[in-house]
Amino acid sequence: MIDSKLILQATGISSRGHHFSGIGDVHANHLNNILSFLKDGRFATSLNDNPSITGVICTQEISKGVRSDIEVIICDDPNWAFFMLIDALAKKRDFDESFIHPSSETEGAFVADRGVTIGKHVTLEPFAVVQPGTTIGDGAIIRAGAVLGLDTFQHQRTSRGTISPKHDGDLSIGPNVEIGANCTISKGFSYRNTHVQSCAKIDAGVYIGHGANVGQRTIVCAGSQIMGHVIVGDDAFIGPGAQISSRVSVGKKARVSIGSVVTKNVRSQQTVTGNFAIPHRDFLKNLKTSIRET
């Protein structure tokens, strides 16, 4: 719950009678009573078209474009105020004592005392780290040096300096998932949890950002980077060293070739290649043309 008291404590902004069920950007629809923010009037249409949003933090000038039934909280730097609220909400969380099923093996790993649930027959190899807000399903294997559920690179430049809000979400690792050595997987952020679905296989040295969702049976090869809020469909294949930009979707059974840089959505069963990634056949055609011209 976000009320006037929390808003005052987190931002110093005085307001009256405000009560919101949660917080999110202009596209959020996870609740029916959301407090959002606008730092740029160009996104006012998205805000106004979203019935889930009932309040917004914005400047006096931007407020002129906000629909009349949305409660407005005026701030000279909405970006700063919004992320200060996220930070305050995350710090208020009170985790239950961690639970590790007796059939699981965790010797040599670090598991936080609170906020972790580990299912049956899970293997945590030495030097694996499991932070609060993480759930690991039955039969999962977490290889040596993997770090699960950490606050990752989320820094916001504001008029009041750079702030680094604490992450307020969770991480779930599904049943029979394998996480390779030295992987880094962030917990969720700003209402979007991070998920690695059942039977997914994540190779060594992979990074998965906050709010990403990796589908069932998906294979992610060594050194790949899946950034924040990416959705990867079931049975997809992410080749070695591939990079997938924030908020991109990779469809079911799609393939991302080795070393590709993906900045646009990939359709189901499509294969993309290159930097920046394009359909594989187009990549080969361009390559042949380039060879002929040289």
C-alpha cells in the first residue's frame, strides 16, 4: 500500500488522502489502483489510455495533459520521486525465514537466512549464492559461483544526483532448471518479477536482468546477456554470446544465432543473426552480396 505517509517519508512531498495499491510505469496493469509517473509529456497518451493507473507523479506543466480522474502529485523531478518510492517499498519488505527441503544439497553454498525457498532434490554447488526473494523449484541444479536474486545494475540519473533503488521484486527458478557456473540472475524490479521456467538450461556466465521471463525448455548458451524485462518464449535457443536488449520479446522456438545483438522482437520459430540481428536468410543474402562486391 502506498499512502500519503509513505510518499512523504520517501520523497518529502506532502499530499493528502492518497492511497494506491501499487506502483508501475505507464504500461503497468498488474493492479487496479496504480501510482505511476511521467517525466515526459510524450507518454501522456499511454498513461491516459491505461485504466489501471489512478495516480501520477509529474511536473505542473505535464499535469495539464493528464486525464481528469487521475490524482496528480506534483514534483519537479518525477523520475527521482518514483524511484525513491520503489526503494522505500523494497526496504519495507519483511521476509519469512528461509526454507530448504532436507533432500536438497547446499553444502558450500550461501543461502540467505530469510526470504529463500528451496524445493526437493535441489543441488547448490559450492560458492553459489542465493539472495532473499528467491524460490528454487524441485530438481534444479545451480552450478558453482552462480548468484541468484541480487539487485543488479539499476541506476537513475536525476536532478538530485544518481540514485540506485533497491529491487522490490522476486526471482523464481522453476523445476528441473539448470543454472550454469558464474551466472548472474537478478530479482524483479518495479512490479515485474524474474522467472526462469521449468526445464530451462542456462549455460555458464549468462546474465539475466530484472523482470526477464525465460520460457520452458529454453536453452541459453554461454556468455549470453538477457537484459531487463525481456520475454523469451518456450523452447527458444539463445546462441553463445548473444545480447538481447531490454523489453524485447523472443518468440516460442525462435533461434538467436551466436554473437547476435537483438534490438527488435523476434517472431516465433524465426531465426535471427548479426549485429543488429535480422532474419537469418537476409543476413546470408547481405553477406553474399558484400563478398561479391569486394
